[in-house]
Amino acid sequence: MRRFTIKFFKMPELKLGWIFLFLFLLALNTFGQVRTITGIVNGADTKESLPGASVVVKGTTTGTVTDIDGKYTLQIPSGPATLVFSFIGYETTEIAVTTQAVIDVVLNMSKVALDEVVVIGYGTVRKSDLSGSVASIKSEDITKITSSNPVQSLQGRVSGVQVSSLSGAPGSSPVVRVRGVGTLNNTAPIYVVDGVILDDISFLNSSDIASMEVLKDASATAIYGSRGANGVIMVTTKGGKIEEGKTIFNFSGEAGIQRVAKMIDLLDGREFATISNEIKTGSYNNVDAVPNTDWQDLLFDIAPVQNYQLSVAGNSKMMQYYLGVGYFNQSGIIEKSKYQKITTKFNSTYNLNTWLKLGTNISITPFKQQIAPNVTYSVYRAQPVLEPYYADGSYGVVYNVGNPFADIENSNNFRDGVRGVGNIFTEMKIAKDFTFRSSFGLDGEYVKATNFTPAFTVYNPDGTASQQQNVLSDLTKASNDMLTWLWENTLNYRKEIKQHSIDAIAGYTMQRTRSEWFSMSGANIIRDGESFWYINPSYIVDPSNDVNTVSSINNSVDAGLYYSMISYLFRVNYTFADKYIFTATGRRDGSSKFSENNRYSVFPSLAAGWNISRERFMENVDLISKLKLRASWGKIGNEKIPYLERFSLVQSNIVAVFGEPSEVFPAASFGVLGNDELVWETTTQTDAGLEIAILSDRLTGEFDYYHKTTSDILVSLTVPGYYGNGQGEQITFNAAEVLNTGFEFNLMWRDLINDFKYNIGILGSTIHNEVLAIGCNAGIDSVLVGGYLGNGIPVTRTEVGNPIGSFYGYQTNGVFQTQEEIDNYPKYTQEELQPGDLKYVDVNGDGVISPLDRTYIGSPIPKFIFGFSAGFEFKGIDFSLNIQGQTGNEIFNGKEVVRPDPYNFEAHVMDRWTGPGTSEDEPRPSFGGYNYNVSDRFIYDGSFVRIRNIVLGYTLPQDWSQKINMNSFRLYVKVDNLYTFTKFTGYSPEIGSWGVLDNGIDNGIYPITAIYSFGVNLTF
């Protein structure tokens, strides 16, 4: 070291050191040099400059925007670089920078908004050439919602579509209704997954879906004929459509927790004791000394949810493929409620040569579900002055409803199975403009259910048995298998001749469905352990002789369905000069569900569109970049009907008595008369739409008005005795008609300011539902009642002039304040009244309050449903917010009505009448009786606004992620169902039912949960 130091200060070495230092500083200065790039950005369509266009150095945050004249100035490091030019409504352009100092750019108009390709039945079409009403939702929005069923992602996202979460239980399926309730039977749409027609998509993983399109009007759905009346949801899963020669891996992982989104405000122990003393004096001597049990707090827990998915996609000259494997696991907030599934998805396309292509789309999903007993009903009613456990740890008696925790412990209800859906297809170019496609699809499912309840008893404090017991253990085993095959053959013709464009398709399809279900139940199982949950028909003994040896069979059920369909379809889409669009569609369906004379029906539609913005007189209208009018008319059908009602049935579970002395013999006799003349339900729908884009596509909008009438609706009507069915029996007829009309809109604003990209959207739909006729075709004017409560009293009445499933009961007009008011009021015919009781309105004016005064008191069908979305992206940060809501509907709080015993009350009872002038709304408290008749007292406003989803994410800069061999690395946090603004006092205002006559009645649902989660998205 010393010698080196001495040498360094010698003159020659000193000069050499200065030279090296100079060269180093020169190199450093050269490396750090920047140069200035200038230019102007113009639009190819207008030839004018684009102010506010973004100019960014690729892979960095260095950038600027053009000024009012479209000019820009940007300093960049010396050396090779790439500039990225972008502007809303135009295609992004990249230009490599070498030695240029001036770079002028002309941006082409983006075809994404105008000519986005959307999936329709048996094909695709440019958005600009679409004459029907179709809404689309893409992969990035589908995966924002944490759910076992991808259809949940449609909530608040598509105008005209109502998605109701009927339960928060793991694995539960939502109810989907497109453009109102159009039938008294099954209202669910069909789903078409990669060409296979299905009834649900719960087997899919959201991450495997590329897009979902909702076909709403007759022009879009008529290609599905007898299955299109309730709407069609097209599901396209992901494939290997990536850059040729590439292989891309994606991993998404999410973990979160769930909690009850909202608790019901019930009385605590002291409040319940106070109210009980008012109802029955002396019920509790010291209201300050009673226990205080919060049953909801004890029952509902924090529960985990997990969702993981790994996929690989590849593309070569000969093959494109996609393979995805996912795992979803959700525990419920109530013990013994769980759901998990493993999804596998494999899509492939093989290019055998220039004219022949083969492909497969396969999904296999095994699943397991545990179903908890309906303890929310008992928790709602359990008296808060009772305790769940005695001092010795045994279950406490909960009078009238049972101890919910004893029910949970002794519940063992499982459902597991596997679902497989897929198809294999071939496409052949048989001539220059013709393509033939043949596809054979399968949908198969096997489900096994086991429900075991051991023998148990909840004992009273004195050691005697309470009513909550199961004397003998019981077991039910059930299985269900279903297999559908679908063979479709289509010939497609596409031709462009100058300004003429023709896209035509014709096809022939066949489908057959077979399903069978079997169940058997037994009692007195040998042991309680799962290893003994079997029923052996070979060993049947009298339980009184040996109660712990073998099982005894109680009953068994074996049933099945088998039906088939053949169809002929066609569609012609003609476009002239990219301005005028004409579409004709038809399908002829034949179904074995109907008699030979009524087996076939034709479902046609016609549509037209006009791209006004492509007319010459619009060339100088810079404000409007897109303006299109469209209209459609058509007839579509609903074959999801109770078709077995066309058969007359033999009643075999009866006995006959003959002889002297008399003997009993097994017998059979004529049962219920069928109707062999049943035909399809048919919906006639007219739609008028407007599509517009202004301010260089920053603001886009779609508006639709629809009018649809469903006729020949199947309905069971009570017939006179001379029909041969006996007194009060029913026969099914095509004898109802329902109208749905409404207006839909969807507005979206998108813009880019410097590096800040944002969007704001709002959509909405009005719904007018009205029953036009019931029974007229059969000559039997009728009304339908439904929504029966636990006491056998109906809540809904469907009749001409009102919506389907309207609430029916007494109207109230305040509370009696004095006996004098009672004496001067129309008399109630059933019991004596007291001050503090409700006033029912004498609707028919006969001076007596009786069941004849019941009337329409509300509808469960919303008059308006809406959604709101907002989001932004800024330097790797992304944020999105989604809100859904509805208004104009009512909810009937059925769980509050049925009160044969002293149950707990909701907190509003504390505002009760206690004397003249104290309350005009809340009557005196009682454990049942007059004030609990079905009336508008229990009708609540069903309007709500829900913060459906919030997502905040961060994507690492590309140069950072590449250092860890990742193409993309994104972290995010999100919350679903954060908060719901509503006046309804229940767990959720989304109260619905699979049956339209039971809709909107809250009988105690599994609460909807709020989900807080953290996730990661990786691409490599």
C-alpha cells in the first residue's frame, strides 16, 4: 500500500490518473445526457390535432400530454427508447426513437368501441353490425366479485338484469331474471357455455371466463327458440389466443374473511321482560335481573374464504390451448355450513390444415357442500331471557323454537358430487365463403346427499324431556344423476361484395336429457358414526325389539325424467355500406314434452339497424362519433314448464275394502286428470334501441325500450267437479298472459388526463309487470294465491291488473286510541278489540271488517334497478367501485307474523302504543292474534343501495417485475357487500324466491355476508 501511494504521486502516474478521471466524467456526462423530442399528434379521421393526448416513454413514468394545438415537448435519456402515444377513442401507437428530434404522429380511430366483436348465438358479430340488444361484461369485471357462482358478477353490471342473492350460505345460487318476470313457472335464463346449452354455471371458475354476453331482445334470443323467452347468457371461456410461439402462466390467489353484513335489531333481555309484563302482568318480577342473551352474536362467527387459480395458455402454428385449475373454499358464518369445489378447464384448438380445425372445451368440477339447519329462524325468535347452556354444560331449553345450538350439533347434512361439461367440435371450410361446424356436447352431473340426525333430547331444568328431541336416529340417503347430450351442426356463409356484407347461418340440432333421482330413509341406525350411515334393506326389524342393532326402512322414492328435442335454425345478417343492417332469425323446435299434435313450433324475429354516424351528413359533426338506431320484433318460447301435467295420473297409494267380512287390498284408481292439449309458452317482444358516442368516444350510451307479452302461460286452475277430478282439484291449462315493459339505459364516461385514466358509469332499468289474464283460455276466470306462511295463511295473490305475486292483506289506518273510536268504527267479525289495536280499512264499505276487505298492499317486483361504477388507473395504482340498488318494491316480513307463542320482538315494538296519543303506527304489544293478521303493517320498503364491491390494487413497474422473472405482478385488497343502505329491518333487502308466487317474503334467510380479502395476480 505504501509503495502504491508513492508511485501514484509521481508525475507520469498523476497525468495518467487525470486522464482516466476525465474520461470517466465524460462517460458519466454522456450517459446522463438527455435530448428533446418535439412533435404534433393528429387524428386520422379529422386530420386535426388532438389536445390532451398522452406521450410516455415506454417502461417508465416519464411522459407528457399535448397542448391545445396537439403539440408536445418531451425530454428523454439519450440512447434507444420507445414512445407510446394514446388518446381516448384512438388506437395506441408505439414509435421507436433513434436519432429523430421531431416525431409527428397520426392516431387511427379505435375500432374497439365501434366494432367490438360480441358473442351471439352460434357466432360473433361486430358491435356496429348488431341489430339486437346485447350487453357484455369482460373478464376483469367478472373476477372482481368473490363468489362460488360467476353469475354474481352481473349484479349491478347489466341493465335489465336482476340478480338476487337469496342466501348467504356457502354454495347458494342466486336468482337471475332478465327484463322482469314473464311467466308463472321457471323464470331462469339459459346459459350457453362455449356452445353447450345449460341451466346454470356454478361449476365454472370466474378466472376461466373471458366474457359473458346477455342476450335480451327477441332478435338476439330467437336463435334459441323455445328456450329464449327468459333471456340467454352467453359464456365464453378463455383459450390460447395469445401471441404465436408464446406460453403464458397466470396465477391468482385470494384469501379473506366474512362477517354478517347486518344484524337485526332485536329486544334485549330487559326490554323483552318489560314488554312481556305489559302483555301478561307478573311475567317477570324483576326486569333488571333477567339474563340477556344475544343469540345472533353467539351464532354468527367470522368465517374464511379462499380462491386460487393457476392457468397456462399457449399458441403455436398448429395448436392453441388453455388449461386452468382452480380451488374455491368457503366456510359459512354459521357452523356446519361449508362449500368447496375444484375446477379444471381445458380448451384446445388444433389447426390440422388451412381448411380443417378440431377443438375441445372441457370442464370437470367435483364439489362438496355441508348445509346447516335453518337456525336463523329460531335465533330471530328465541327469547333473550333464556340461556343456551345450563351450568352443567348441557343445552338449555329454548321454549317454542328449540335451542339452535342443539340443532346444529345434531345436524349432519352433506351434498357432494361432480359436474362435467364439454364439447368436441370440428370446423371445415368447404368452400371459399362457407364454413361447416359440427359440435357434440355433454352435460353430466352426479350428486349424492346424506342427512343424518342422531337420537337426542334437550332436557328441562327438572330433568324431564322437552319437545326438542329426536327419539330414534334417522338417516336419508339420496342420489341424483343427469346426462344431457347435444349435437349441433351449422353451416355459415360470409361474403362481402363491395358495400354488401352477408353473414348467414343455418343449422340442425338434437338434444336429449335423462335424469333420475332416488332417495331412501331409515330410522334407528346402529351407530352414530359416519361409518354407519348406511341403510341396508336386508335387515329390517321391529325397533321395539332391538333398538340398537340394525336400521329400519321408512320409505323410498325413485323417479326420473326423459325428454328430447330437435331443432332447425337460421339467421341472416345483411349490412349495406356499413350503415344499414337487416337481420332475420328463425328456429323451429320440436319437443317430446308435448303431445304429437303440439310438438312443433316456430319462433321468428326481424330486426333492423341504422348507423347514422356513417352517413355523409354526419361527416362534419365532430361532436358525435357514433349514432345508431335499431329495432326488433320476434316470438320466443319457454319450454321450462311442468309438462308432466299433460298426463292423467293413476293414484296407487290407496286401499280397497271388499268382501264379507271385509278385507283390505292394495288398490289403484284414477287420480288427476291431465291436459293433452298443452302447448308452448310464447313471448312476443318488441325492442327499440339507440346507441351513441360523443366527445371522441369519451361518453358512450345505450338506450332501449322493450315491450313483451307472454301468452299461453301454464297455470293450474281449480275446475268444476264435472271435469272428473273431484271437488277442489286442479288441471293445468295454457291460460294466463303477462305483460312486461320497461326502459333501459347505460352511460359510460372514459377519459385520460396525463397518466390518470378514469371511468364513471351508470345504468338502470324500469320494470312494469302486469297480469293481463288468468284462466280466460280455459273459460275459468281465476286468481292464484301463494306465499303461504307457517300458519298456512297465504300472503300473495296474483290477479288481472296487478303484478305477479302481489301482496294481499288488510290496509291499516292507524291505531285505536280509545274505546269510543272502536265503538264508532266498522266491526271486526272475529274478536273483541281493545284500545291500542290496529285499525283495518273497510275497503268494500259494507260496515264490517272481514276477509273481504283484504286488498293489494304491495309488489315484490322492483320498478327500477340500477348500478353505478367508477374507477381509475394511475402509475400502477388501480381502483374500482361498484354500487347496485333497486327501488319501487316491497318486502313482507313474514318471520314477524307467525306468532302462536311468546317469541322475541324486533326493536320497533318499543315504540308501542301505551295510551291515547302515544302511537299511531305501533300497536299495543301482544304475543299474537288480531294485530298479526297479514296487513301492510308488515310491508317494508324494499329499496336499497349497496356498496357491492371496492377494489384497490397496485401493479409493480414492469422493470421491477422483470427482475423477478414476472411479466406482471399485482397486489390488491377488496371488499364485497361493504354496506347496504335500506329501511328494511332484516338481514338483507334481497328477498326473493325461485317461485314467483312466493317472492319478496322474508321467512328468515341465511344472512348475506361482507367479505374482506387480499389477493395477488401473477403473470409469467
